[in-house]
Amino acid sequence: MSRTPVHGTWEPAPAARWEDAFLSGNGHHGALVSGDPNDERVVVTHHSLVRPNGGEHARPPRLAAGLPALQDRLLAGDLTAAESFTDGRPLQWVQPFHPAFRIRVRTAAGGDGGGFRRALDFTSGEATAVRAGAGSRVFVSRADDVIVHEVTGGDLDIRLDHRLPGAPAGLRVGHGTLLTPEGALLSLRARYPAGDRAYTGVTLVAVFGGRTELVPPGVRVTGARSVLLLTRVRRHTGEADVVAEARQLQALLDGTDRPYDGLLARHLDRHRTAYLRVSLDLGADPAERALPGSELLRRPHSPALLERLFAAGRYHLLSSSGLLPPRLTGLWTGDWDTAWSGAFTTNANLNLQTASAPAAALPEVTEALAALVERQLPDWRANARAIFGTRGAVAPSHTDGESGLTYHFSREYPLHLWTAGADWLLKPLVDHDEIRGEQDPRTAAALAEAALFYEDFLTRTDQDGHLVVVPSYSPENRPAGGSWGAVNAAMDLSAARHTLLTAARYHPGHAGRWRAIADRLPPHRVNADGALAEWAWPGLDDTYDHRHLSHLYGVWPLEEITPHDTPRLAAAARRALALRGTENGSAHGHLHHALVAARLGDRDRAAAALRRVLDGDYFHASLMSAHYPRRDVYNADAAHTLPGVLIELLVQSTPDRLVLLPAALDGCPRGELRGVRTRFGAEIDLAWDPDGARVVVRPHRTGRVELRTSSGAEPLDLVAGEDRVLVLGAR
């Protein structure tokens, strides 16, 4: 393309709501930047900050002894049997994610707002704000794990303020102020209402060319050329060593009078390299590209909006992944009352957010997910033993990032019966291994544990000798006229088959045993409506109006059902997708719909699902998204999933197949997608216009794959290090 898309966004006014604040993060610390030079408010977050609520002591229910009786009842046709498969506990939420505090910087300079501009640069992670005579810039360093905040212009009052919406009344907060040779040291220690757990924030205030005085609980700076704030948060029990933290922050000043630039340079080596690996250029109108984000959102059919949301989605996904993968809110919140505890919800949300990471060239995201799985694998084993009496591992449907134990469930949401979670979480890690051509031992270990679970759990059979998944749960739906726990949910069948066959590839010594179990699983069922049934068990009829599409797991993210290999099941899946309602309008449901439609080659349905999100007012001015239409409930699902949707519409791959332009982008007759990774070990640059497409394949491994285009299928031979250029005719 002749023009470069904008890698950032901007606004002509400060953020009036924390939801509109620009976001920066390094996967550990996060910052929400309002961008008001007169009264700058930077909300500080950290992935480890979860509020004790009893969930820290919760354990999975010990139900294994009652499992055979439950299976007998379900197989005998007792559709409500699973409702009593519980230890009677009330619903227990996981520990809720919350903000730490906000850094408040007030200036005496004042100003009427003339010439104001706040901006966010995706290539650097810098949030900047400028008004005549004053300005600020903030980023969160990937190299030094610190929030870096520089302020210029005016005399400043600076303090750390814990008074954020929803902060518990019993939060015990103490402030500290201390003059230092650099300027001052501010600290805020907050202890939760019960127990000994606490967190401490430390901000080093480095003053250049001015005077500093203590004005507890903050400081006042006068006559300075600039002020640099370095902030970290630590969760702990007992007392935090503020002095030691201060020494570490002081060491970052590196003895120069321009430490901000040095810190930024180290950060850019990691952040910019990652962000620029993949880009999307849709040839948008330069005038629309120049618009502020809030104005561009009012033009939902603009290619410039898709460009910016693609770029913002990859930026936010990268910025929220490090210590942990993204939460429901990414890495950010300005309110202690986060919806659904700000948890990692693994039965749809986390998986949708992270599934694009392998193709979108963000190994930082898959590494965060792999680390989470590795840390929680012992808890997954405990779930399998306690609930099902088996070896192996079962993942929970909700986690706060600490515990991987299953304890969040109720009668209406019997999430403890769900057995497909490990496969869901491991799928992006398997994709990543295929891209790089190596098997991560952490993924191999988790797959083996998941396969061992199925080896012990799959013991019941139907009248045809097929193994039966019982009990079985399709998140978060139930059969028409039935109850929540059932038999042979389509997702459970697909996940069990995929886990066993994938584990067999990673562990050849066990391959024969695990493949034999997979071969005994029943096929999917097509119901009376011609649709892929959500439960492959006779008498369990579908409930169509639901936000989840768990039953189409075999289509996406798996390749168990494809138009190329299983056309009859693909047609049934298309029918199931056509019958599916949108229920409450959750953004993740729409984009999940688009992903499945893209895999099925259904361009019109994919475009319609994507359009519902673009037309539905799901995005804040920050370009972070909401769970519901009209910006209701701050939530990262749409923001992080949308880049994956756009990639799937243009390029799809398996270890032995490349599918080009399977659905294409509605309203974008020309464009260029660069840097996408494939699972057969190549990078793809794709450019298209009304006359056709030009594709450059850059393989890292030698081999043959099947090339699929609108013209049909043909073999494509690749040699490592030798680019292949493909020219496709008009669709």
C-alpha cells in the first residue's frame, strides 16, 4: 500500500471517565492515563492485586465417591440428576482484581484547554498529553518493570491517592513521604480489611531544576524544568521494604539528566519489536486515519476504524500479557467492583482473547499463558482427584491467577462438571509449538496430564460400544427442557478427542493407548433441524438462543470439522450457526460467531457478526471494549479478539494447509496484512485488490502443504529460506 496506517490514537480532551483513559502496560504493571495536564490522574494496577474474599482458602468439592451413582442416573434418563451433585456450598467467586491507587499530579499553571491533545503511541506504549506550557508522558517499561511518568510545566502537587470507586471501607491505608537527594519518595501501604495481606506502592519523585517540599501525604515541587516519577507496586504479607524498593528505583536514574529517554530506549527494544511484527493496512482515507478515536468510532463502516482497532487490539493484548495473560479487563480497571471479579474466565473469554496470539506473532502472550498453566497444573490435578476420582488434570472455569482449583460453581452454572478446559487453554500453546517447530516441555506435560484424566474418566459406554462423556456440560447452556448437567456435550467430545490425539503426538510411547481411546468416542450428532447438535445424546434437544458457541468447538479453534475434510458436518455446523441467537448481545458471542463463520468460509455471516460489534457502540475512547452494547461493562474480549477475527478472515493455516482469503473483509476491497505466522512454519505477507492478490510465503521449514484458494486446492512446495510468491486472480 502507498500509505502507512496510524499506529496509535488520540483525543482532543482529557478522559472524563476512567474507562476512556489511555492504557499502558508491561504484563505486570498497568497504567490508565487520563491526560489532564492540570490534574493528571494515572491509575496504577498490577496483575497480582486480587482482594481476599474467602476464595484464597476454597478447595474443590470432594464428590468422586458419588460419581458412579450420578453416571447411572444420567444414563438412565434422569435429566436433573446433576443438580444434586454438589457439596451444598453457596456460590464462591474467585478473588476480585482491583486497582492499587492513582497518582495525582496537580499543576498551578491552569489553562483553558486551548491546543490540548492527548495521544497513545502503540509502537512505544507512551501516553502523552500536551497543552500550552505543560505536558506529560507515561509508559510502563517491559525492560525495568516500572511505570515511568514525566511532567513538564508549572508548579506541581503530587500524591498517591487510594480513594477509587468501590474501595472497601475497611481498607487500612498508610502514607509515607521522605525527601531524597533526587527529590522525594512517596509510599502508600494498603492492608485488606481481613488478614495480613497487603500491597505497597512506591513512587520516586526525581526533580530537575526545582525545589521540593513535603506536604503530607504528598509533595510540592516548584520551579522545576521537569519531574520524573518512577512507580512500582508490590503485593506482600507483613511489612514491605520501602527503602530497598527506593534504592532500586534510584538506580534506574542512571546518573544522567535525561533518564526518561534512557528508560524508554531499553523498553522499546522489547515492546516495539513485538508490536511491529504484524500490521494491517486497508488503504483507508488519510483524512479518516487522522481522526480522534472517539470520532472514528462514529464511522463504523470505515476501513480506518478496522485498521485502528486491529492495531489497538494487538497493542492492548501485548501490554496486558506478562506475569499473567489478560484478565476479563486485560490488565486494567479503575474500580474495585470489577464485573465477574475481573477473573480469567476459561470457558470462553480468556481463550478468545489469546487464541489469535500465535498467528498474530505475539509469543509474549502464549508465554504468559504457558506460565499460568504450569503454575496451576498441581491444582488441576487436585480438581481431577477430588471431583472425578481420577489421575490427570482438569482446569477450572474461573481463576483469579493464583488458585487453579475448581470452587466457583452453582446449580445454574455447574462449572465443576466441565472437563474441556485443559484442551481449550492448551490449544494456543500447541499452535505456538507448531509455528516454531518445537514442543514446549510444559505443554507436553500438561497434555499428558489431560490425557491421563480422560483415560480414567472415560469408562462408561453406550449401546453401540462408544465411550460416553458423563457428566457433561456445555458452557453455559442446557438442553431444551433439560437441566444443566447432561451427557456427551459436543465440546466435551471434541476436546477429549483433540487432547488424546495431540498428547499422542507429543508422547509417542503412549500413542497407541490414547489413540485407541479417541477412536472409541462417538461421532457428532446432526439434529432434526439439520444442525450440529450441542449434545450428541438422543433426547437432548438444542437451546438456540445463547451467547456461547461451545458446540462448534470442533470448527474453531479446532479443525475437526472443516468444509474441505468433513463437508457434511461443516454443513451441519453452518446450520447450527444460522440458528444460534445472540441472547444478551455479549461482544464475545458476536466475535466467536465471526471466527466460526470464517472457518466455515461463510463470508456474509462473518461480516454480519463483526458488523454487530462495530455498530453496537462496544468501544470506549480508549479503544478498550465493553462486554455489552452501549459501552456497558468494561471488558477486553472484543478488543483482544477482533485482530484474530480479521486474520482468520484473510489467512488460515494448519500444519499441512494454507487457506487464503477464505472470507475476506467486508467493505475493504484492497489491503495488506504483513507478518502473519502459520502453523507449518512460515510468515505470510498478503496484499489484495479488486484484481486479485499477491502473497509472499517466507518458510522457515522445508515441506509440502495444501494451498486452498477460491480456485480450489493444489500442493505448495516450500524450501526453508526461499520465498515463494503467489499471484491469485480476482475472486
